[in-house]
Amino acid sequence: MHTVIFWFRNDLRLHDQAALLAACASRPDRLLAVYCLPDDATTQWGFPRIVAPRRAWLQASLRDLQQQLAALGCPLLVCTDAATLALPRLAQQYAARQVFCEDIAAPEEQQQVNTLRRAGLEVSTLWQSSLLDPATLPWPASGLPASFTTFRQAVEQRAILPPAPLSAPVSLPAAAQDMTRSTQATAQPGGSPQADWCNDTSTASDPRSSIAMLDAGETAALAQLERYLASDLPASYKRTRNQLSGADFSSKWSIWLANGALSARTIYARLKAHEARAGVSDGSYWLWFELLWRDYFRLLHLQYGQQLYRAGGLSGKAPPPHDPASFQRWCLGQTGVPLVDAAMHELRHSGYLSNRLRQVVASYLLNELQGDWRAGAAWFEACLLDYDVYSNHGNWLYIAGRGTDPRGGRHFNIEKQTADHDGDGSYRRLWGN
């Protein structure tokens, strides 16, 4: 019997799921759908790698995926062990050799795949998280333009467009007969499937949050996409995107894009349909602009890989200093700077922060506190619901002047940012404690 494992990673959806369709195209007799929980380890900076709001968001995303897969007769196994331990064990249990999954071009995720291959598994990876197909670009991965602006201009001048999104499968290969029983089990020795983790709903969203009314998972993502594009909000996006809080100042798509509950190519297809109805606007163009930024950080990983994770990044700069006491004050929102502290309270309590405030607090850590960009990136990873390894690393390097910013980094004037974006103090009052 030909059994194939499909390993969900940062692609928790059924629509535009090329890797899953590739697994099905291998014509297995049965398909094992698996997700391996993130590591609970403490970072080198002294805090957990994933904290409560982000954990709760992932739990809800997995519940939605479980429900969709169950409707197709394909239960989802959620494993407590790392993929490098859980997948070889499942392969042995179900006599499987092939694993299909998406390709993630970050060092840790690449190492996972390499370890599985050394364990004797045949791992087929498929690149599917970007808007544009790297194979359609007029340069190899090593030839990516050195700045985003040059990249964007080349894409637009050549009219390079993304592939059409793929439809969700209407059926899946049969699951093993004992799979349903396995997914109902609690944690068993050796990292067996763990249903309780997904059923934990103890962490509620903070009602002050800009995303308090939004739900996790593919079902909610597609509903929000339709709601947003059915309105006139895209036309005002460029004008409102730098606001600090509120339900509709930005699209909020990032919170689903990050774990793959929403596909960038699906967004683009629906955005073009919106423009066909309502016309092209500065705002709708800027949504495309932001999707290109997201792609650029992905392609940067294909170009540089591990080098992006060195202390100096792409620069020749010395490792930055790190003061644990000032870093902790920054994390907890105890710097004494009202806008920074309010933002760090929002991040810690809700798992979300506007793009403008992410830049402001990052600049404050790096420039005023002389902190280590890697520590800041790790704290964002722990907290952000929309944590994305590519964008998180790319943006921190950019602000720190250790990435591709042609200006050598960004230093935000806190007083000016406060006056420009919170002149009435409403945000500071909302998140001041």
C-alpha cells in the first residue's frame, strides 16, 4: 500500500495548495496529514519562543484546518514532537517513505528537511508562499536586485504577474483506518498526536486590539478578504495604512498570510477582480506594492540564506551590543517613553502591532537603547500573531542597516512620530497600561 505523508508547515489552508495537490498527484492509497507543534524552548534571550496570544491564534487556525480536512475524510494529526522526530516515527508506523511539504528558505526550516532526508525519508518540497514564481523572474536567485525599488520597477516594467491561484481539492486520498482514533488521543509517549493542544481556548483576545473581532483560520481569512474587497476600503488604504489602531485602517491580511491560512495569489486574484469593478486607485495599487515587499524578503532568503542570520547581516558591521536590563524594559513597555511603552503593551497583550509602530519600537531599541536587532526580532517572533520568518528578519535587518536599505538603516524621531500619528493621545490612553 502506497502511503504518503503531507506535512503542513506555514501553509494551513486548502485553497491554492500546490504542495498538497502534488502529494495527491503521486497517487497514494492513503494520505497522512500531519502538523508538528512549534518548539516550546526558551530563546537565548531568556523568554519562550512563542507566547500566549500567538499560541492561541495557532490553536484556532489548526482547529479550522482540522474541520476542513475532516469534511474530506482526512483527519489532521497534530504532533507534540519536532518534525524531525515525529515524521520518521509516523513513516515507520504507517510504512511510508514519501513526505510532501512546502519549501521554506530559512536556515532552521531547511535543516529540518535535511535531517528528515538523512533519516531516509524522501522529502519533496515545493515553493508556494510567494506571490510571484521565482522561475518567472529575469534573474537567478543570486542576482536579485540589491534594493526593493529596483526589484519592484523591474517586475512592473516587465509586467511579471503571479500564477492564478489553485482551487481547493474536493476530495483527498483515504486516510489510514486508525487515523481517526489517533487524532482523538491525548499525548502519548514519544510525541504522538495531541488533540488537547488544539482544543485549548483559554486565551481570549484583548478587546482593545485592532484584530479583536477577527478569527483565525482559512475560513475566516477568505471571509475577511471578501468583506474588505467588497467595500471601498482598498481605495483609502494608502492614506490610512499608517494609523495606529482600528479595525479597517489596514487590510489585516498579514495575520492569515503568516501561517498560510491565506494565499498571496488568492489575494492578488481577488484584488484584480475588485479593481475591475471599482477601478484602480492609489490604495489598491499600494496593496500590490506591499505584497511585492513580502516577496522581496522571501527572495532575499533564496539569495543569502544563513548570512541573513549573522549578527552583521549583509553588512560588515560588528555584532551589536545587548543590555538585558534595558531590553527587558523595552519588552515590558517600561522605557518611560509613552508611545513606545503603549506599543509594547499592545504587542504583549494582543499579539498585534501596526506597521508604523513596529518600525518605531524597533528603531527605539536599536538607536536609543543600542540594542541587538536579533533580540528584537526574537521578541517579535514570540509575540506576533502574524510572525513570518522572512518579513520579520528582513524588516529588522532593514531598520538596523544590516540588510538592503540603501540609506543604511532607519532612525525614527519619537517625538515627531508621536505628534504625527498620535497627536490627540488616543493610542497612548488606550494602551498606556
